[in-house]
Amino acid sequence: VKSFPESEDTPQASLQLAVTHEFNGKQKEAQQWYTRLVSSHRETPEGKKAEGALTRLDLKGRTLELTGAGLDGKPLDLGSYRGQTVAVLFWATWCVPCTDDLPKIKELYEQYHAKGFEIVGVNLDSTPADVAPFLAQHKVTWPQIHDPGGLESPLAVRYGIATVPTMFLLDNTG
């Protein structure tokens, strides 16, 4: 990155450095790498992902704006859940840890749903065809936004989602 700042591989290398710092709990260093990537390669896919990561890292105390098409094609707006505590779960059917986490997530949902807790899934599968059978098989009943494209889907890029599962926990003000 330092030796060849204009190389075609520099945006990807910069993103990997930022993500590595973030996953290692070094948020300040991650933010520096994301910021550097945005300032030098904003229009690249990696620059857009870095911009989303900066947005995600700056969400604490802010309202999360999230809308998308449900699996039925109808619009789903996270704003309609204000007044409830909401977990937003980015996931995909091909994600083994997502499947492994489901029993615990379902347990939390069943325990707290009646007290105002909701989960909104953001499914990143390419097509919704596999999603409904997966949800039925695992008895998942919470609402879902379908945002095709995997980690390059519009919502994943908007919030710099680097891996699934990724979860945001929102208080009752959003």
C-alpha cells in the first residue's frame, strides 16, 4: 500500500488491513485505514465498502435507517419498529455460523419477543428461492429483508458488512 499506492491491488489490500484491525479490536487503526481508503479510492468497490464501514462504526447513539424488500416483495422499513428493541441480523443461508447461531437467537427471540424485542433479518442470498425453505426448516418467524448480492449487496456495502453473521442491536428509539 505504501510502496504502490496507485496499484490496482491497493484498495483491496487497504480494505483487508482495515478489516483485520477491526476484527482484532483495534477500532482506531481500522477507522484510519477505512478513512484512508475512502479518501484515496472512494469510487472503487472497496472504497464504497470502507465508507459503509465508517458509517457502521459511527452508528452508536444514532438512528439506523434501513429499508428493503421483504421476501414477499413488499417494502419493509425498520422505522416501523421504533418503540421496540430490535436486533438487525445480516445473514445468508450459505453461512454456517449463521445456522449454528440460530438456536440461541431463537431462544432469545422467544424469551423477549412478548416484552417488545424484535429481530429483523437482512438476507444476502442471491435469490430468495432458498431462503423461504431455510426459514421454514429452522422455524424462523421474524421479518426478513432480502438484499441480493452477498457481501456486495447494497445494504451490506452501505454498512460495510465484512462478514456474516453481523448484528446490530437497537434500543427502542432506533
